[in-house]
Amino acid sequence: MSPENGSVHSGRLLAVTILAGILALGFGFGFLVLPRNQGTPGLASASDSIYQALGLHTHNNSFNTVQPPAKIPSYVAWTEATMQQAMGGDAKRGESIAGNCTGCHVEPAHTAESGMPRLAGLDRLVTYKQLDDYRSGTRLSDTMSAVAQSLTPKQYADLAAYFASQKGLPENRGERAPGSHRSYHNADPVQRLIYAGDPKRGIAACASCHGPGGYLIGAPALINQDALYLEQQLLAFAQGTRSNDINMSMRTIAGLLTPAEMKALASIYAKGFDGSK
Amino acid sequence: MERSRLLSLAHLWAAFLCFLPAAFLGMWQLMMRSPLRVPLDDPNAYYASLTAHGSIMAYVFPTLFIMGFGYAITVSTLGRSLRGESWAWMGFFFCVVGGVMALVPIGFGRSSVLYTFYPPLVGSVWYYLGVALVIIGSYFWVALMLINFSAWKSDNPGKPVPLAMFAISACALLWGWTALGATCEVVFQILPVSLGLRHTIDAGLARTLFSVTLHAIVYFWLIPAYIAFYTLMPQAAGGRLYSDTMGRITFVLFLVFSIPVGMHHLFMDPEHGSGFKFVHSVLTFIVALPTLLTVFTIVASLEIAGRVRGGKGLLGWIRTLPWGEPMVLAVGLSLLLLAPGGFGGLINMSYGMNAMIHNTSWVTAHFHLIFGGAVVIMYFAIAYELWPRLNARPLVSKRAACLQLWLWFWGMLIMTLPWHAAGLMGQPRRYAIFDYSDPAVAKMASLDITSVVGGLILLFSVLVFFYVLFRSTFARPEESVSPIRYALAVNPSATVHPLLNGFVFWNVLLLALTLISYGYPIGQFFFLHNQDAPARSLSQEVLR
């Protein structure tokens, strides 16, 4: 072996040895020493400790207290399969089913305040989820439950595609076009609620989920929606008679609003408020 | 040689021209978060602006700058023309087109996903394709750096590769490896959703893949600054580099250790257990070593220069250093910024203490101080060093350049120190607007306004920088152009340890270490399918 090869060889050996030492330290403490010395119960053996450190927890201790039955707000989970189905409807087929809807959900021009939600332009995922919630009974309405139970999820998607293709509620384009006066500096308390919320009371801004701009998946656009309907829904959420909001977001927020605020919010949205005024 | 000057110049101009609007956006964002009134006070505008500011400052600006600097180093250290110059122009073209392609949809509010992409947020396809083009463009550069490096080595067997070339090649390799994380995330996860082919995204996997890039990118930005520390500053100060070997060890350590540390960005994430987080925490401490080595070597080199210039006594050498030289001044100021920045970094990388500052303004303040401060101040100094060489015109003027560096230094401190404090008080990051009528928030108002003052100083500094660049570009041409001169080591040796003259072994080590530290954390997602979050592309529905 030449002297140069020798020095390369010993250099490599040195680097690998130091690295192995560092790794032994990191893995030894991270996987064996620390998990067992942090008071986590039930780590009897080294393999338990490693399992814990990998994040694969085992809950050996069964609960012996009586748990209240889980209250499920909705059976719709946004999995790949559900999303594919909800987004993949056929508007043509939906149109023929929608003939049954227009008895109640008439064109907005004829009804200033009907208490009926306007469906034209409604986001696909919103329509799909609400129909499924009516079917499962997590959202209550005699009429709508009967309607939803007579349809298949495939038909929900078709209806959703049809309503989404209609002009009415603003299209959810995912755009965050900037405007002005959409902060705490806005003097109007209702507009402030919409764009900035009221953190002192723990109220999130309506716009952060309902747009314009960002839309939470499954959250409807509110602009141009029927005022009476909006107000009734806020009241229903506040009183808990409507409870199909996942994670209780709307029940929490509505419960913090005053009746006057609900009315004002419903009316400003129904008037086509888009924040630019 | 003449054409390669144009190549470097094009990259640097493109980098600084996108830096300018991004600086203004940053200023507006600072004001937006403060109690002051600003036009377009809308969270939507804030998030669009944040995406643009971050995408430019983190991807487009440093990448173009480093590419340009890399070409200049290649030509000047190896003393021959660049191989594959037309490919370099191709890479430049990709970066510029990609940058524009990414910025346009942000401007329309179609890609307010923040510059870290944050699935399940999904923006316009064009934004991601634009970022991908920037990365592809930079890969041309990576390939060219390595081709030129190995071609010179095989033409000069046994000779040490010049330190600056060695370092920029380490930088290229580092970027080549680390960019794969974000590239995989964009290509295999985000683009399918953005194109409407899929409706859910594994957010845990996406965040983990991004973390492969997220921390090492910082060292990609940092290495050019360190190249200036080691090879340009001692020369500008009239001294010599304390140790060439120390430099090589530093750059090799950066290459090996910068990738397997990325999970310290995920300490609070639920998708990983504590074991690998701890391993990454330990490895992150190791990556502090090259910085400590550098601080030691550079201060020693400064001392050598100071003593050569007649400095006496324990600290007398500091006074005799040529602080009117932009390069020397920038290094001094950069080291001063590196101290609080590094200290903050130690807190961030500590598994326990991280919980205290997680997702607060502290983190934003930290990376502005260390990247915007310690690193970008060196980019300015490098520009001042290169400009006369690339333009064949003198720098007009050194006084204005030094004023600009001082303004940047003070502006950065005044902006980031109160910002850190607000973070410690619990101010969250990524928030567009704060309710200052809330007593808990009102306490931070004076800190936020102080930051705005710092921001204004920084903006003024940017304007002075452009003033110097323009004046120097249109100055009277010089007869003879002095080449870039690199510092000699105190004891320059004709040979160097073979392991410190190439990267093959270090690449193997890096890959092994990455596999050990990221193998399970990434692999687990292929058998634990519990992180899928709904995500939808709205741009596709509009196209339909």
C-alpha cells in the first residue's frame, strides 16, 4: 500500500468511526435511554422503548371508565374515494333529478327572503355533503331527509355537478384577489367580523373559510345566499339544533354571536356583499 | 472569458432585479402586521405577498446569485474558460422563465400557498411548474460546476483544487442532493392534485420530503458567504487565510451533515415519533461545528491581516484593519449578525426548547437575521467585489458601499431583535393581521413598530445598493481589469489530503447518513396511510 493510499484509508476510517459514534449516541439516547426515562408507562423492554420512539404507540391499558357514546357530526369523510365520487358527477343527469327540487328551491328573483337556500352555483362538495348528512340524519329536515334517502350517492354527485354549473352564488375559484379595508381598521363592525373576526371573543373571520378567497373544503360561499336562511342556520347552530359541522366550528362561532350580529351578517351577505364596497 | 463575464453578470442582474420588488413587498408585510394603516389591508393580499416575497427571496434570488457567483469562481480560479457555456445560458433561461411563471399566478391571487407550499393548500399548476423550472435551471448549473471541477482535476492530477472552486462544487453537490426532496414533493404529490388527478394529499409525507430540502437549502445559501469569508476577505484585508485545510473540512462537513438534520423543522409535527426527531437534533448540533470552525479561522485570518498592518496588543489589530474595504466591513458585520442568529438557531434546534418558540414570530425573525442579515450582507459584498471585474469599471463608490452595509446591519438588527421578542411573547407567525385593541396584543405594538423602522432602514439600504450598482455600471471604463484575487493560505501547500480534494467518499457518507436518518421517517408513510388530507385544485374546475 502506498503512503497516499494509507492516508486515504485511515482518513476514511476516522470519518466513519466518528460518524458511527455520533449515530450511536443519537440513536442510543433517542430510542433507548430517553423514552424509558421520561415516565412513559408500560415500556418494559428495549423493543417497547423503540416502538414508542418510532411513534407506534401501544395502548395496553384499557379504559375502565364508561365513555359517553361518540356523537358523530357527519358521516362524510373527505377521503380520496369520496372526493372522486363527489367531484365526478354528471350535470346532465343532475338536471333531470333537479326538476324535483325547484318546487321549493325556486329562482331567487321570485323570492326575496324565502328561508330556502339558493342552490345555483353551490359548490359540489357542499351539496354532496349536505345531502349525505340529510340521509344519515346528522342534519335534520323531514322533507330533505326523505329526498336524500330516495337518492343514491352517485345522484348526489350528479345534482352537485348540476347546481355548480348554474349561475348564482359566486364561483369558488380559489382566488385570493386583494381588496382594501379587510382588517381591524375597518370601521364597520359587521365587515370586521367577516374579514378579521373577533379574537377577543374567540370568533374566527367568516371569510377565512367561506371566502371570498380561501374556502375550507365543504364550506359554502355565502355571498348572495338567502338572508332568512342564513340567519336561521346561525340560530340553529347556536342552539345546537343543527350540528353537522365537523369539529363544532360553526356551533362554537354561532354560539358567540349576538342575535343582532347574526341578522346583520345574514343581511350583508344576502345583499351580495363582496367586501369591495 | 469575455462571454463568461456576461454570463455571470446576467445572473447577478436577474437576481438583484427580482430582489428589489421582493424587498418592497417585505416592507409592506411588516407594516401590515403592525398597528399602522396600510393600503390593501386584506389578509388575502398579505398571503399573496408573503408567497411572492418568500418564493423570490428563498428560491429565485439566491439561486440566480449563487449560479452567477459559481460561474465567476469557475473561470477565475481554474484560469480557463467555462466548459458548456451554452448549457449555462439554457439554465439561466429556465430560471428566468420559471421565476416569471411562478410569480404571475401569485399576482392573481391564485397561488397563495406560502413559499413552503404547505399542503393541503394547493395553488395554480403554473406556480409549481415555475418553481420546478427554476430547480431544473439550477441543475444545469450543478452539472456544469461538477463537470468543470472534474475536468480540471483530471487535467491537473495531484494538484489541489483551489479552495473557492472546491467550496462552490460542494455547494453545487449539496443543492443537487437536497433539492430532490422538494422536487419529489412537487412532482409526485402536489402536481397530481394541482392537475385535478387526485383529491387528497399525504400532508405528513409532503412535510417530511420538504424538510429534506428546507434546512439544507440554508447551507446552499450560506456557502457562498463562507467562500467570501475564506477566499476573498483575507485578500481584501491585506492578509492571508489562516488555514486552507480548515476551509476544506468546513465545506465537507456542510455537505455531509446538512441534509440529515431537516427534521428539526418537524419537532412539533405529529407524523413522527420522538426517536428520529432526537437523532436529527443531535446531528443538527454537529452541523454547528463547521460554523464554529469558520468563526475561529476567519477571526484568526483577520488578526493576521491586522497584525501585518501594524496592529499591536491583544485587540489592537482590530483597529488597523481596513474597514473602508466593503469586503472586510461586510465580514465583520456578518460575524456580528451571525452571533445572535446562531444563538437563536441553537434554541430552535434543541428538541425541548423548540416547543417554546414553535410557530412564533421568533422563527421568522431568526431566519431573517441569519439569512437576510449574515448571508445577504455577504452577497452585497460579493457583488461589490465582482462588479468592477465583470464590468471592467471601477466601483463607485466604496464609501457609498460601506454606508449601504452599515445601513443593512443596523436595519436588520432593529428589525429582527424586537421581532424575536414579540415571538417570545407568543406572537404567532403567518398571521396577516393582529387586533391591537386586545391588551395581550397591544403589548407587542411598540416592538412591531420598531421592526417597521428597521425595515425602512433596510429598504433605504437596498436603494443605496442599487445606486452603487448603477453608478458602477455606467462609470468610465478602466484600461486594465484586475482579475478576482483569492487569498493565499499562511502555509500554502503544494498538495492536499486526497480526501479533501474530491467528493466521492463524502457523497457515499452523505447518502448513507441520509438513508439512516430519513429512511424510516419517509418509508413509514408507505405502510401507514393515515395522513391523507383533502386537497383540491380549483384552477382545474375553472379550466373545465
